[in-house]
Amino acid sequence: MNTILEPQITILQNTKMFKTANEFSLHIEQLVASKKMSHMDAVLEYCKENYLEPSDVVALINKSLKDKIEMDFRELNYLPKQAQLDV
């Protein structure tokens, strides 16, 4: 019976837990930079690697990360474009 529980415990020990949304956001930024992927893909990759549902990390997505995901979606035409001021 212990052999069944040991792999599950190992999986949980390998999961990186974040105390704040900012720590999670920094980790996602590192994934984006290192793997050249979008922010949403990085969040989904993190969920896949840690056996989590995307709904499990909603509380860890801060405003900055949410804005970057939204910007990625606008660039991919998943959301309508917004007017931008030329600066």
C-alpha cells in the first residue's frame, strides 16, 4: 500500500508552491523568456507540469500577468483590438 502513495507524494514535493501572486508571475515570466512562448501557454505549461487545473491557479494571476495574457490574446486576434494612442 505504501508503494501506491509514494509516487503521489513525490509529485507533490516537486510542485513549486508560491506564497504570492507576484512570485507566480515572475516564474511565468521566466518560462516565457526561456521557452519563447506566450504568457497563457506558460501558465498552461506550469499547470500541466504540476498536475493542476487552470482554475487552481486563478488566485495567483495578478493584474500585470492578466494584462499580458490579454495583450497576447489581442495580438492573436482572439479578442478585438482596442484603440491605442501613439506616444
